[in-house]
Amino acid sequence: MFVQQDPNLIQLNSAGQLKHFLTTEGLSREMLTEILDTADSFVDMNAQQVKKVPLLRGKTVVNLFFEASTRTASTFELAAKRLSADVLNLNIKTSSTSKGETLKDTLMTMEAMHSDMFVVRHSDSGAAHYIARDVTPHVAVINAGDGRHAHPTQAMLDMLTIRQHKGAFEPLTVAIVGDILHSRVARSQIHALRTLGATEIRVIAPTTLLPRHIEALGVTVFTDMQQGLKDVDVVMMLRLQKERMQSALLPSESEFYSRYGLTEEKLKLTHPDSIVMHPGPINRGVEIETSVADGPKSMILKQVTNGIAVRMAVMSMAMGGQITEQQAARESE
Amino acid sequence: MTLNIAIKNGRVIDPANNLDLLTDLYISDGKIAALGQAPDGFVADQNIDACNLIVSPGLIDLCANLREPGYSRKGTIASETAAAAAGGITTLCMPPLTKPIADTTAVIDLIEDLAKQAGNARVLPMGALTQALKGEQLSPMYGLSQSGCIGFTNARQPIHSSLTLVRCLEYAATHDLLVIFQPMDADLAAGGTMHDDITCTRLGLSGIPESAETIEVARCLLLVEQTGVKAHFGQLSCERSVKMVTDARHRGLRVTADIAIQNLLLTDENVNGFDPNFHLIPPLRSQLDRAGLRHALVSDGFQAICSDHQPHELAAKQAPFAATEPGMTGLETLLSLSLMLVQQELISLPQMLAKLTSGPASVLNIDLGTLTPGSSADICIFDPQQEWMLTDENRRSAGANTPFMNFPLKGVVRYTLLNGALVFQQ
């Protein structure tokens, strides 16, 4: 009845360039590859003595974290600073917008200060879409995590890490393990891996931590970790929030660890050249054995390093796309 | 003063009497005086030319939140009954979700006074089944019914204790009062904002599974059977729920059901894109559920279509999807949206009008929703083919929260009469 445009198209300007970065879903393989290529160039630069480029000089980036974060917030801040932007960090730790000022008012206030980019983390799924579509469409919006929906920069830094170690995505079998139900990271990883052409994407979790019909996203579901890990090239672990134990989703941490924790023993089932990833912060002895987290297959710190490069890439690309769009709009007036 | 009105040359459809005829209708003293031939000595003060128009009994909406008292930022009885009149609705049932909650005769009297002052539509308040809808103490149902409550509901507030629920039903049965369920298991639905399925998984929203509704329908039906109370199930969204109620009716239980029009037209896939106008509770369900509901429409599995009208102020929908308030405004689009079911050749026009007139009247066991001579002259005269759009400029409801805003619709109400008086015309 309603002719619906792909809602993820609002990420692109009329020339097809990125102007917001809200989700990995609906972006083309070329676009994801461009993000990875751009990030690669920043990886090299970040290893230099002078770690700064003037791409965002004179631009104001506001980090709006409505939900607590350490590594995502700090890597976004570093990324913006290495692009020479002026950065304002706001930690607005309210559980809901009903307390005091609404999300809309906060954003419009920031827009009135002539901000050029918002990096937003919010506990509500769809918050970044809402801001980009309804509140401040002319400010580039970067989604730093919205509810259970998407965490696209995390997914892209994971893709970058995989590409650095595996080269191509096509031959890969990737397993995502743990709390899929509550995970925005898993959803963004799944969309990115599919678009980039991974052979098989597996999710491994007990049924209580699997969203309904997750297979419709193009994944194979395993509830048995031993079967699920067989011959995989990449193991992507997810963080398990402690409060899940209280909500009758799981009996105990120790039982979860015995069934779904990544141990040296289980890791032997994977491909000999497999790598292990985790978005952090890790719960040692709950999701992952310490020796695995610190072992040779672990990419956990590499992921953090890549996080800065990927965030620099999407920030510079989205700012470019916004500027192009606004110039085009001015010229047509 | 009421006028003598002659409605000439219309296609008169009165589902209660199986009537579908090109004829004239005469109104006198606020009542239907005659069909076809004018009564002896009838002199029309006003003639309405209904050529090419449908003349139907005024529509009856079994669920419309008018927001007053307590939430006048969302709508008032005056604004929302004006919207009803513009939508051809002459009678509407209002859930007890006011502030204070409609569990005392004082609140019921206030609602009735305000409705009378506005004079746009007949408002039939539902009383709270339990005090403050807390699911603990019985409300004074008998006294409330004497004040005019048409039935009793706990809305979607839980009655956790089945023992308390049994007592509510027994007490209602004692006085032969109608109990209305809007079934939803509070635990299974907790935190949920949409139907729990593929779209929900993709969007990362919290889901409301079908079982949140079907389990509560099953529990209520078993207790209806035990107590013998007369019960109605409002705004069912799942195919399975309707089947259970239909089966129970076939077993001899006094149970009826209605479906909100949006659940007959839309599905959960419409939520794709996080548009808060599709944030509804009960949620839009799967294509299979919608197909099941539409099949039940054809096979007479439920008695009425309602709007489940829930107007909101703008700010209530200006937030990320899950943080917005659920519900859509629907009085002004109920007829046009129901006409889509006819345009889609699912049912005939008289069958559709039955779900908006005689059907809901039978649920409430009231003498309305018909053009039988002697009954109240509540009439809706509309052009089923004329196109229109609901816009910010022409809307009467205080709420603009509907996905059908600025959407091409067919079916324009030309005249609405309540007790023989014109309450709307265009």
C-alpha cells in the first residue's frame, strides 16, 4: 500500500556518496570497499610520527553519547582530532529522553551552534535514523551504536581487520558467537559480511539469545558451538552483558562459558589459520578464555587500532558527501 | 428544535434490515419516520439531495480514545467528536484510559457532560473493570453502568491474578454487564514495540510475540466459559486469536470481537524505516496474520471494524521509534480505509457497512446502527467514489499521527446526522 523507499538510502547524497553513516545495511559493496580502502590509508598515516591531516579543519564534530562508552567515544574523539576537527564531547547519560530535554531539543541546540557532524550513541534502535531523517538532515550523522540495531563503525573496523589478515572475503566462513539478540554489532557485521561476499556466516548462541528468524538475514544458526566452529576462518565473539543472567535468559556465567565460551580446546575445531575477534570490553572467563584473548590468533588490540582509521574514513567521507550535497543545493537555488 | 428532513434519491443501505435500495428517507422528531413514502402530513423543512450518494446508518466505532479528561494536549472530547462527525461516526465507545481513570461515576458524568456540550457524537464510555486499572479491586460496575457505562474493560493493563479476573467476570455476569478484553499478556509484551518477526529482528527492536495476545485470549475465554459472562474482544491482531473467539462462539459462548482497520490493511513490514506512525499497540502483524484477519472478515469471524483512535500531540511521535507513544488517529479515515476492503473486492459495500453499523450495535446490544423507522436518526451520507486526502489543514482531530496523512483516499462524508440534526456537512 505504501511505496517504501529503502530507508537506508538517506545515508547517500544525490551523487551516491556517503553523507551520513547509519548502518552497513543497504550500502553497496563498492561503498563498503571504499570505506575500507580509505581506512587503510589512514592506518599507514596513524603509524607515522605526525598523525594529523587537515581534512576536517575548521569543522566542528560533536560526540553525543547518550549511553556510556569508553573505547568507541575515545576512538571517535581521536579520529576527529587526527582529521583536525574541533571536537566537543557530551556524555548525556540518561536512560530515556523523557527525563528533561528531549533528544530532538538537544540535537537542535547543537545544530544551532553550527556543528558540522554528530557522532551519536543512543539506547534506542533507530535513533540515528531519526536524527538524520527528521531532526538535523544537514548535519552529517555518524551512528556510534543505536539500541540493538546497528553499530556500523564497529562492523567496518572488523571488516578491515579481516581483510588485512585474510585478503578476500569470498572464501571465508565466519562465526559470530554469543548474545546475538541484544547485539547491534552482530547485525551490522552480518550485513557487511554478506555484502562483501563471505561464503558462510554462522551465528552461534542458545535460543534465548537469538532474535526471531535471524536466518532471514542470511546466516546459518548453530546452537552447538562445537559444530558451529568447525573449520571457520574467523571467530567473532560478542560481549555478554552481566545483567542477562538476571533476566532468565541464561542460568549462570559458568554454564554459558562451558557451552559458548571460546576456549583453547574449542578453538582447535576452527581452521588452523583462523583469527579471533572481540569488540570489547571482554569478560575473561565468561566469553573467552584468557589465553585465547591474549593468544596469537587474537586480533582484539588490532581491532582497536583499526577503529581509529575506520572512523577517520567514514567521518571524512560523510563530511565530503554533506558538503557536496549542500553545494549542489545552493547552486540549484 | 429538530427539523423534518427528507433525504432524496440516495442509495439507502441498512445492513440490519438487509436493505439496499434507491429510495427516500424521512426524518422527523430526531427519528427515522419512514422509507420510500413520506408519512402522512410530512412537510420537509430541509431536503438533502443524496443522488449518487450512499445513505447509511451513522457509524459506530467500538474503540476511540478521546483523551479527555486528563490528556487534552492530545485531544479533547470536542475536537475528537468533531473528527468523528466528519468521519460519519455517530456513536463511539471510549476506553477508560483517562486521567483520572474512568472508575467513578464522577468521571463518567464528566465525560457525558462534555460530550453533550460538544454535541457532535454519542459517546459511550467504558468503565474500568478494576479500580484505577490496577487489576486488584473490582470497580463499582453496577453504579457505573447506571451512569451510562456501556461495558467494562481493564484496557491493556494486566490483571495478573486469575482469581481476581474470575471475580471481575462473576460480578459482571451477576448484573449482566458486558466485559471488553483488549488482550495482552504484560510480561510477554514487556518493552515490545512491534510484531516479533523478521522486520523486528532487522531493526533491532523489542518484539511483541503473537503469544502475548493468544495466551491472554485463551485465559479469558476459559474464564468466560466458567463464569458465563458476556464478553467482547477488542482489536485482535492475530489470526489465531480470532479463530479461538470464533470457536468459542460456535460452542455457544456469548463472545464477539472487533479488528482495528489498520490491522486489516497493513503489516509489520511497514515499520521498516522506523516511522513512528506505524508504532501501534496491538502491533501490525505478519502477512499471514493479516490474511487470516481478512479471511475472518469474509467468513464473518468478527462483528465489527474499529478505528482504535489514539490521537497524540506532535512531540509524542518526535523521538526514536521505541521512545514514541503508540497509536494512530483514525476517526476521520475509518470509513475511507474500510472502503478499501470493498475496492479490493474482499467484501461488498453492504457487508462492509454492517461491520461499522449493525455489527458493533449487536456487540453492544443497543438500538442503533440501523435505519428502521422509529430508531434514532443517526445517518451518514457519503460519496464512495470521491477522492480526498487528510491534511494538516482539513483535519479535525487534534492528532496528526497517522501514516494516512496526505495519502490519496476514496470516500467522502457529505452529511452526518445525529438524532436528526446535521452535525457535519461539506
